[in-house]
Amino acid sequence: MGSEGQEVKLVGAWFSPYVYRVAWALKLKGVQYEFVEQNMRDPNKRSSLLLDCNPIYKKIPVLLHHGKPIVESLFIIQYIDETWKDNPILPTDPYERAMARFWAPLIDEMLLEGLKRMTYTEGEQLMKEMKQVSNALQLLEEMLKGKKFFGGEKVGFLDIAFGWIPIWLGAMEEVAAIDFLNPYQYPLLHIWSNKFKEVHFVKDSLYPKDKLVRFFNKFRESQLKLAPKKI
Amino acid sequence: MGSEGQEVKLVGAWFSPYVYRVAWALKLKGVQYEFVEQNMRDPNKRSSLLLDCNPIYKKIPVLLHHGKPIVESLFIIQYIDETWKDNPILPTDPYERAMARFWAPLIDEMLLEGLKRMTYTEGEQLMKEMKQVSNALQLLEEMLKGKKFFGGEKVGFLDIAFGWIPIWLGAMEEVAAIDFLNPYQYPLLHIWSNKFKEVHFVKDSLYPKDKLVRFFNKFRESQLKLAPKKI
């Protein structure tokens, strides 16, 4: 399905995995869109566009469709799937759909947010985060048993939701000096990561890892400055 | 659509608003189900059924359909809507659907969890919670402008999601010694509350307020015991 005159804008920032997943959903559907880059570093510099679109969370991504804002990446993907029907993203079966809706935000919290916290925590807290991250990776490994993609034979909702892993995890690992994504510890996840990076709409959209490493190093420094001093 | 041989079980507890919304969704669809009451007070007494069904969160509600567990109330409602197609719960329009998915968990956090915290916090924290609760109620008041129900002319996803308000808010208010749900402060919400309580599948399922008040008083006491002492 074409998207002429659909006026689709994606408000985001280059470093955000939450934004990329929305871009991939649009690309999978073949929807043309304009990318509107936001400065997210400085809360005082957030554009009036972002504040208008997402006054509650003031977060990216925001999808603007005919001027109407949709927020929260996982809800945006469901919106995209319900608006452009070709190339379905969510599974057809209601139980599988419920599972996809359940796992995506849980893995975001355990793995993506957990990894972020790992870049700037230490001691007991770091151990706790690390354990949670390992648990999340083990859950993903289990999910991939007997499957090519999380969606089965084709890329689906969970592939798009977890699609940040192949590149962001690598960058975060470098910053936090850990190594999860090796071929030995989580072999199925390792294979999937390489396969996902080769998917046609993903291939050209991934940022070079060294740019992300520099970004996460800065992020880490800013968080360490904010962190309460140890007593 | 009938549900003969569908083997639907709802694992829950009488006091939980998260459980009631699932029961209402099932009743709206005319799905017969068995209610399996769980003891949630004592974490050591949680049944093996609950631990098997929801090993990650160990929380209610759990819907068991043909033995398969679905967890998280808002995802369960979407599952019910996608499994039994009559009497649609979510709106048809993708944008409205996205909005419903966005508001439901946000109001849970701001209002339902906020009210719970209000029963046992004090000072600055209590003021903060109270402000958030007021903001949430104001958002609901805005949503009801020009509408009979949150779903429009008929009860929909957000009515079922917010359906705990008419009875639980009243009980929590008594425990926290506040009064939000009067006819003057949020008149549209007040009218909606009375209307929702009269909906045929809701009418007979609401618990007497005094039983809930006793429950929240005990909850409050247990939380106060847990709260860190002031320095």
C-alpha cells in the first residue's frame, strides 16, 4: 500500500532504539515518512513540536499522522500495523498477540533499561542489574528455539521490538566492559542478531557502532555526575 | 457467541480492581468462566497455580483459556476482544485504539497506584501524590466532554479499564480522608460513575464499599509498618 499524501512524520533522535523500531515498522510497511530529529540532550531545548505532541512524557518517538500524534513506541507499532494492513507485524493468533504485547515491554525494562543502568552503576546494584540482563537474554534464547525469527519464519512484532539488540547491545557492552552477545553464551540470539542486521529494511538504517559507543560514554559520564555520592 | 467447552478460568482476588476489569470484559462478551480466588496477602501462600501461570510477576489477574495463561489485565482485555468478536471492546479506529492503549496504563499509574500510595504516605510525598491524582481526574473529566461513556455511546475499553473508580475510589477516599468523587469537582466523572455502576454486567458484581474500606485500612496499616522511619 502506498502512502502518498499520508503526511507521516517520525519525531525522534538518531541514538534512540525506541525510535528505530518505529522506523523499521514504517519501512516494513513501505510507508514513506519524514524524519524530524530532536535535540534530546538538553531538556530546555526540547522543541515546541515535541512538547505539543507528547506533553505528558515529553519523550521520543512520536509519530505524526495527518498531524495527529501517537506516542510510546510499542503502541505506535500497533497503530502502524492497524493502519497499513499489508505485511502484518503482529501475529494473527490472539494468544500469540497477547504474548508479543507482554514480552516487548518486559524485555525493554529488564534488558534495554537494565543495560543502560549497567553503564553507570557499581557494586551490588550492578550485580543485580547484570543478573536481570542475563535472565532477559536467557528468556530471548528460549523464545528463539525452533524459530528463524521471533515472529517465526518472518520478521514480526518482537523482532522489531528487539531489533536494537544487534547494534545497541554491542555498543553498551563496550561501555560497560561486558560481553554477552558472543556466539557461545546465547547462540540462537547471536544467530538471530546477524540475521536481523541483514533484513533489507534494517541493513541500511543501522548506525556505526563507534558513534553509539561515544554517545553511551557521554551518557555514562552524565549519569555518574547525577548519581548520589556513596556514604 | 457462546463459550461452551471454552474452559475459561479467571484467577484473581475479590479486592483487586485489576481482576474486576477482566471479569467485566468477559461478562460484556457473554463468556462463561470459573473464578478461582487466590490468597494474595501472604506471598508464601501463593498457590502453585498462580506461580505456574505467572512465574515472572506472580500477580493477578491471570486468564486461563484452554489451560494457556494470559497475564496483565489490559493485555487480557485485548485478548478477550480478539478471541470473542461480538460486542467489540476496543474502538474500531486505529487512532482511537492507540489512545485507549496509551491512557489506560497511564491512568493506572497516576490514579490507581497513586491513590494506593496516598493511603500510606504523608507530608511532601502525599502532596505530590495528591497533585498527580488530581491531574489524572482532570484528564478523565476532559476525556468525557461530549460523551456518555469513555467509549462514546457504548461502554468500551477505557470504561472497563476505569470501571474500578466508582467503587474503589470511594473506599480509598474514606481511608485517605479525601473527597474527589463529589458532583462539584469533576461533574462529568461523577455522572459517568453513576452510569457505569448501572451497566447490566457491572451492577451485580460490585463489592460493598465497607468491605473494601476495611480491606484498605488493613492495607494501609501493613504499608505503614513497611515504610522507612523518618530521620
